[in-house]
Amino acid sequence: MGRFLWTHLKGYRGLAAVAIGLTFLAVGTDLLATFPFKFMLDKVIHHQDPQVPVIGGLLDHFDGLGNRTGLQSSETHTQLGVIAFSMVILAVLGALGAVVSYLQLLIASFVGLRLSERLRNRLYAHLERLPLEWHGRQRTGDLVQRLTGNVADIEKLVTDGLVDLLGGILTLFGIVAVMLSINWQFTLLTMSVMPPLFLIVVLYTGSIKRASKKTSKATGQVAEIAAEDLGAITELKAFTLESRAATHFGEFVQRQR
């Protein structure tokens, strides 16, 4: 699949790389958004000043919002100042994440549409070049299903793969890394459910693939019956066979359930 996508994404590989980079950035903003909550909890509950790299100097500008009376000797910043600082960080990260997610989805959708257009054109041209003997053994509805439905599935794979699948994997590893840096014992306890969950997902995925193939085949057969009936609509009306054709079509659809 990777080689297939690499070959047919020629001309759009740069945009696909940008979408992947934006996915990393979006996941990064989501992970960073967890730290402001930690800052507030540590300050309010444990009376600990947050250790903020790079932008920690900005925290001094928020100390005027709170009351310094009652601070412990180890504290430098006020509670209200830390809370206000954390809320500002959350707002900035939320806005940045929203912009990144929008650009990511926009680029991924554009690449997916261009890929599906290219695949449909190439598949249609390939079908036209095949001999009549081969076409005589095929069902028209099945070919139409492959030309429309299956190509749309590949487009969805590109769009959802870049946006959801990759983002989910990166988020999982990022959260595990953050949890390990905070409390490795609790992290191991939390991750103990992963092996049985992974096994269940693998078994479930196999049944989904089999059901998907069966559904795709049934959809092609239904499309074949519909194409034949609509192609002969003049004859159906001439001999008043509309009810019979509709009954036959309905019975066929029920058998595919």
C-alpha cells in the first residue's frame, strides 16, 4: 500500500509531507495543552511554582493579579497569576491547534481528491483497453462499484489516515512519554491493558475485512441489477413490468443482507 500511494501521489508528495508535518504540530499543541492544567494543580494544591521553559519569564507579568500574602517561602508567584498565565497558554495553544487542524484537513482533503481523480482516470482508461472477452466475463455493476466506491475508499484512507490515524498514533505515544516523565509506575499500570486490547483489535479487524469484502461484492451485484433494469427501462414500461422488476430487485437486496 505504501508503494502504491507513493507512486500515485507523484506531484502531490510535497503537500502530503506538509500535511504529515502539520499532524505532528497539531499533536504537539494537544500535548502541550496538558501542562497548564498541571501548573494550576501544582500551584493550588501543592503550592509549587511551575517550571516553564523558554516563556517562563512571562509569568512574572501576571503576579500583580494576585495577593502575595500567605505565600510560602519557596513560592515566588501568586496563585491567581499562575492561573491567569495558564489560561492564556491554553487559549494560545487552542487557537494554534485549531488553525493547524484546519490547514491539515484542507491539505489532506485536497490531496485525497486529486488522488481519487487520478486513479479513476487511470482505471477507466485501463478498463477501456481490456479485450471484449474479458468484459464478457465481468459484471458491469461490479466494475462501476470499483470505479466509484473503491476509489472513494482509497481517498478516505488518505484523508483519514493523515488526519485521524497518524494523529491518534502520535497522540498515544506522546501521552505515554508525558506520563512516563511524571510517574512511570502509574504509566505501566495504565498501559497494562494495551496487550489484550491490541489482540482484540487485531481479531476484530480481520472480521471487519471479511465483512467489508462481502459488502463490496454485494454492492456490485446490486448495482448490476439496477443498471440492467434502468438500461432496459423502455422495455419494462412497454410491457408494464415495473412491479415485477421492483419486486425482483427488492428480493435480491434482501438476500444480500
